[in-house]
Amino acid sequence: MKLKKLSLEQKNRYYGLYFILPWFIGFLFLFMVPLISSFRYSLSNLQVSNEGFTLEFIGLANFREALLSHESYVRMLTESVLNIVVNTPLIIIFSLFFAVILNQKFRGRVLSRAIFFLPVILASGIIASIENGDLMQSVVRNANDMTGGGLSVLKNLDLTIMLLESGMSPILVEYLTGAVSRIYEIVSQSGVQILIFLAGLQSISPSLYEAAKIEGATGYEAFWKITFPMLSPLILTNLVYTIVDSFISDQTSRLVVDTAFKSFNFGLSAAMSWIYFAVIALILWVTTALVSRKVFYQN
């Protein structure tokens, strides 16, 4: 009996299944049970004792407390979402801009790429804890005392006046001046995205740019007609990565951890986590649904 040959589309489907198979096995054996347990805890009053712990089913009481009674959860969650909405476009634009620059041929290119990857190292482990601790706070405070804390405020004020006088919208001016004041946060969260864009830029065939140049296309036209469409799948990838990465290290996630291991209210912490998960899933679904319509996939 002859086996029927698979079509290219069917092969690609199987390749996709093989690609996610290690993730699925890891999720099944490592994450499925904790996920189910966490949902049980969110619907229960968990009491820890020397003999172990007991669960008392209380329904949606923990969810109501998190959304209606807790003094800071809703506020922190709202601030986290607004922070994502504001910072994510800036991080994507900044990463793409500097990836294009770092992809050019110039002296010191390797060193420049290493410098832009440093924020990823600085944001990890011990160094991140030092940044959040008293040492970094004292360094920043001393630097402000030496240089004058009002200097950056004056610069932002001058920039605001200049942009407003040029006829720019006040909303856009506020967004841009806010981006200037958050430049360290943006740079520190852009290292991985820059590397992903660099990998995408190096995979684009130089013959495309040569053909465009022969046809008389300018560098600006080549960027929008070749570079941007070819990088659009990676823009979607970086968008998802940036959103998830921002949620991992924000104040809401710290509140969830503190509620469990400082206040020992594990049921409320689990309910906060599930609300948090639902908000992240909704944001990711909306953004991917909107952006994926404009993604160009090369056949």
C-alpha cells in the first residue's frame, strides 16, 4: 500500500506541532498541576498549620475582595496597564531604530552592540536588586544634588514649550516629554528586542536592496518597502515579549508575591494572580489581533 505524500501545507503544520511539542510536554508535567492548584486556592480560604494546610471553599470571595475591597490592587493594576500602553510603543520604536543603526558597517560596531546589550545584564539578578536597593537610591540622590535636580525639569520645560510653539498637539507633546524622562527605563528594557531586530535585519537578502537601488529607490523608500515589511513578524514577536516582560517586573506582580508570603493570604494572592493573568491575556489577544493583520510573511 502506497503512502500518500503530504502537501507542503500539511508538512508545515506537522513542523509547527513538532516545534511546540517540548513546550507542551513541559507545560503538562511542570505547570499544569500548579495552575490547577492555584485556581483552587483562589476559590478557597487557605490556612497553613504545622500539619500542612486546609482549604475552605468560599467561592468568589477572594476575587470580590481583590477588585472591590483591597486598598491598592485595582490602582496598581490600572497603573501597570497604562505603563504598558505608554512604554511598549516607545520600546519597539527605540529598538528598531537602534537595530537599524547597529546593522550598518562602521568602526566599533561590535563594541556598540555589546553596549546596547548591557541593559539586559544590568536588569538581571543581583544587579537588579542593587538598583532597587538603598545603594542605587543614594547614588541617584547624590547625583541629583551634584547636578541640580531641577536641571532635567527645566530641559523638559524648554522642550515642551518649543514643541507646543511648533504647533504640535499637546497630547503628543506630553507623550514625547514623558518618554524623555523615562529614557533609562526604555533603554534598560530594549536589549533583547534590539538583538531580535538585528537578527532579522541580517537575514534580509542584500539583493533586495541592490535591486531597489538600481530602480532608483532612496534609503527612506527602501526602509518602508523592504526593511519594515520583512521585519513585521519580528515586530509582533517583540511586541508580545515586551508586554510579558513588563508585566513580570511591575509593582502588581510584587504586590501579589507580598500578599502571599508577607501577609500569608494565599487565597487572595491566587485570586489576584488569576485576575492579573486574565488582564495580560486580554491585552495580548487584542494587540496580536490588531498587529497580525499588518504582518507580512515571505513565501
